[in-house]
Amino acid sequence: MEGLLRMKASNFISVGENIHCTRIYKVGGNLVKDLGGGRWGIAFEAGKTAGMLPVPDAFTKGADWEAGKVKHCAVAIWQGNYGDSAGKTLGVEYLQSAARKQAEKGATYLDINVDEFSADVQERVRLMKWTVDILRRAVSIPMSIDSSNIETLRAGLEACDKFRGRPMANSVSLERAQAVEIAARHKAVAIASAAGETGLPATTAERLANLDRLMPRLAQAGFAPKDIHIDPLVFPISVDGNNGKNFLEAVSAIRARFGKDTHIVAGLSNVSFGMPNRKLINQVFAYMAVEAGADGGIVDPIQINVKALNSLDAKSEPFRLARALLMGEDEFGMNFIAASREGKI
């Protein structure tokens, strides 16, 4: 087997993305159980014991539930804040268990996002502080505060324990200039998005143009190259078969432009939205991203970690099919999809 440059754990920056209110489970799937009498629960492991997180009516009567899905981290946050005594305990245990699993798999940061829990900014602020507080009791790694709202970003960074390492601000960009100041004030490292003021870049040239304007602002605010984690932005191959190839080309160009000390991370799993066998696609894409010059990702560290990437066989048929898909060489993904349907990968 060929490994990924024989990476060491310290060579891959893993921003663990699993504590997001966007994360969903399938209703009636392996983890979302019908407990009878109209009651539902989400199974999880709390240390060496099994737990069952109750799903409240606020979720089972909602549109997501009708569509066959449930935002499980949102359920845990709801129970931890609004449930009865047992529910509050289970909500905390659920989130802390998720945090420990990511840390055990090598997560460098825990990315926390509560934006979709509520449209009420003050509620988001309170819940971000609460979530950071309970998670820092469970793991020793620093937090990555992820929010589209400036006040929520500020609240999360304020709640972080600075003695465990610098927190991360996710993210700063040309359209979020105020976030640069907030990240600097809280001595955070920053994910620097390649987004523009009014839109997303479609090409490597557009990504570089946006970053050429953002990076001097970060330097002026006191960020050294090692404090900056550039996110070139990943778009799904189901939308455009060239999105994978374009991203990898951008990574190489960004590494050449900004040097070896600046980090490059991205939400790598975005590439596989709408495709079958997402785990395989995501792992191969992470492998290729590191080949191109990335040194990390906003990922599920249970699926994408150094051990998993080093164990990939670059000569195997599954890897070959995924690489062709990601490079835009498999038109409409027909070969990959066929192999998935036939159980070959």
C-alpha cells in the first residue's frame, strides 16, 4: 500500500466539524430509534455505557422531521438547556461524548456552530457560551468558533479557555472585516476564507485575488503566517464535475503564493454532497488535497484522520474511481455511481 507521504499526526490540522446544529441523522436509521408511544431517542455512547437522548416535540413536530431527518446536536443542546433534569444530563453527556470521540481521533480543534438552532441572536450567543463551557470540561484541545454572526463569534471566543491553546475564529473574509478585529482581540488563529465581499470565487484567479486583499489586512492586525488557515472553499462535484479539480489547483497556487508557514484547510466533505459513498470520496479528496499542498481540513476526524489517510491504497480500484471522479475525468460520475450501485466500492 502507498501511504500519504507517511504523514504524522502533527502534520494534519483537523478542525473537527461534528458539533454543528446543521448535522443530521436519518429518522428511523441506526441511531434514531422509535421508543414506542410516540417517543423517539438518539442512541449514543457515554464512556463505556449506552445512552439514549430523547427527541422533544419541538423536533418531532417540525419540518425536518417530516422530511425524515433530525439535527441531533441541536437536540442535545435543546435538552441540555430546556429539558427536564434527566434531559439536561443526557444533553451534556451527548455533546461531551461527541467531543471526546473527535479528540481521540486526533482533532486539533473542535468546531462549534449553533447558528441553525435559533434565529434569535441573543439565544445563539447564550447557547454558544454554554456549549463552549461544557465542551472545555470534556477535552483539552482548543475550540474553533464557527458562526455567520459577529456577536455569536465574539461570544464564543470570549468563552474559550486561553490556557489550553489559542482558539480559532471560523471565519474571517473580505465580507466579514469586523471578524478580523474580533479574532485579533481574542488572540485567536483565523480561518481566512477566499470569499469576496459579495460572492464566492469560481476560479483560482478569483480566489487568489480575494486572498491578496485579505492577507495584508490580517498581517496589519498582527497575524503571523502561522496564525492563518486559508480556506480556498470547496464546492460539490454534483453541481460541477470540475469543482474538485479546480479546488486542488487553487490549493497548489495558494501554497506557492503564500509560502510554507501559512496553513491551508477547507471543508473537504462539501465536495461529496449529493453523491453515494461519501466517506470514500472525502478520504480520497483529503489525500489529494494534502498532495496539492493543504495541511488540514474542516472534517469529521472519525473518518478523516492521519491513520485513515495513510492506510489508503492509491493503486486500488476504489481509489482510482474516486480520483477520476474528483478530477472531472468521470463524466457525470457515471462510473463511480455505477460501481457504488453494484457494490464494487
